[in-house]
Amino acid sequence: MAGDLLSTPPPLAPPMTQGEKVSWLRLIRSHRVGVSTFFRLMSEHGTASAALDALPGIATAAGVSKYTSCTVEAAEDEMARGVKLGARLIFYGSPDYPTMLAQISDPPPVLWTFGDTALLHREVISVIGARNASSLGRRMAKFISHGLGNMGFVVGSGLARGIDAAAHSSALETGTIAVQAGGVDRIYPSETAELHDQIAKAGLRISEQPVGLQPQSRHFPRRNRIISGLSRAVVVIEAAAKSGSLITARNALDQGREVLVVPGHPLDARSAGCNMLIRDGATLVRDAQDVKDALSPLAVEQEPYSEPQDRAADPSESEPPPSVTGDILQLLGPTPVAEDQLIRDLARPAHLVTPQIVELELQGRIMRQPGGLLSRAD
């Protein structure tokens, strides 16, 4: 299921000199200059420096008094902090800028990158879904991401807990790109700290935001359009009826990308959005081969990844949160799960988990099904 590709910004010659790079960064970091305004100003004035000269007059005409654009010092400081961190700044229009992302209607004028930038030039399939993912959902994310990686695809996602973390962790050895809502150096959420570092070493982290920026709620929808924009297709696993994953799916459709969906149990609210997408025409997928088969015949054939290795445990689950009971209820859904698999997914000693399972059974909050399988009662 894909939509029509929207018009893209006009081609721009990327900045070549240090002064031009500073001017580009100043323009996009200036107050009230978003992506659309950046490209409009560049189209009207030709260069970033000319656009910066015009900004105060434009602001005054719009009723904004005493307007001051981003200073040279602020832009140079951001660039210096990025260099010190080991990050690299890529500009729209440069050969290093990802081709797929350049095709969307609002591509980031600048991207901070940390890691292997060669991944930007391979075909990306993004795997996204619920933060409070079930045990089955996480395992499906790992299963599909593992398969996509071995087919030669790069797995993209948003470095959130749950489905995102599971997808990234299973594709570390074959290639993964994490799109961050805050600065490329910001760890968010905190439980993905280990994965954050692993991706820097074996994959790639990217962000359009300034280095050092702590993510806020308004940054996540902007991040989502980059996740889909980088991708040939987006695979959705466990998404509620109103969720960020559905925003990403809508972005993908608007950008002309394929939206592929893993179905979920009708009684599990975490899958309501997925089932809605399938009802509305999205392609149902069960594994990586289904994903590949659903892509356009014009898609570039990927080189299979050689010598796949055993996957490491999901780092997002390596530091258990304080409530065993809360974790059990979060991982369980209407679909029954084996008790030993639940204990493995919790990454807790069995002697700590089993009493909590019994207590939840007695409370009527979980049910034991034939064969020793467990499910939520609500």
C-alpha cells in the first residue's frame, strides 16, 4: 500500500567552503525557520548568506520586531561540538546525502551522523512499532529484522524501547540505522544506552537536530518522517490505534513508500492500529520473505549478507525495570505465550518471576491456557 510521491524541493548545490557550511547551519537553526522556510528562502535568495541578510526584513514585515538570526558563533560552536564528538555533518545536495531521503517533500537540510555513513547508500527497510511491545511482538521484530539483514537490507528504526530496540539489536551485524529525535549524542530513552553505543560502533545514528539537544515530544513526529523517508518500505509491528507508529505509516504513504503490516490479535489494543492498516489496504506480512516479495519489481536486488552470527540479547531489556509484575503484564497479551519463553524475555531469574506469575493468576489478571501457556485475562 503506497501513496503518491509528493513534490520535492528544488536541487541545491551543497555548501563547499567552511563559510558556506556555517551559513547553512545558521539559516536552519534560526528562529522560526523550518525546513519548508529554509528551502523557500534558498530558492528566493540563492545562497544561505543572502537569505540570512534578508531574514530581519522578512521578520519585520511579518510583524516580528528585533529579529536576530542564529549567530556565527552559535553555528561554529555546534559544528565544533559535533567534531569533538566524532560526528559528521552531511548537507542536502551532497553526494553523501541519502538519495531516498532527498526525494521527500521536506528533507532535512543538514544531518548529523555518527557511525558508518556507507549504510545511507544501501536499501533500507524500517521496522517500527509499540514501545510497550509484547513478548511476541519483540520476537517478531527480531525475526523479521534478522531475515531482512541476511537478505542484504539495512534495518532502520527510531531507537525507542520495544519494537525499535528489538529491530536494531537483531540487525547490528548486518546494518542498522537509528534515527534520533534529539541530538545525535543524546541517549533516549535511558534503557537504550548500551544499544545506543553499539549502533555507533556497528551501525549508524542520525539526527537533524543540534548536537546536545534533549528530545521533546514535538521532535518525534519530525523524526518519524525521516525514518520513512530513508526507507524503501516500512514494516509495522504492534501499533495502537493512536500511536507514533501510525504517524510514521502515514508519512510513508505520503512519501510513496510501501507500508507492510504484521497482523495482531483483535483483542490486543497494541495491534489495533496494525489491523486497521490491513483493513484499509496495507499488505499483510509474516516474515522477511513476505516483505521482499511485496516490494516493487523495480527494487534493487540486495546482496545477501554472508556469515550471519548468533544474535545478542536485546540491550533494551538487559536492565530490568523495578516491577516484575508490571513487566509480566506488559509482555503478555491475548495470544498465549509459553511460560519459559516469558521468563527468558523478562531476563529475570525464574525464582523471582514464578511467584509473581502465581500471584497474578490468583488475582485473575492472567490465565493459564492448555499446554502451560499464559495470556492476559483482560
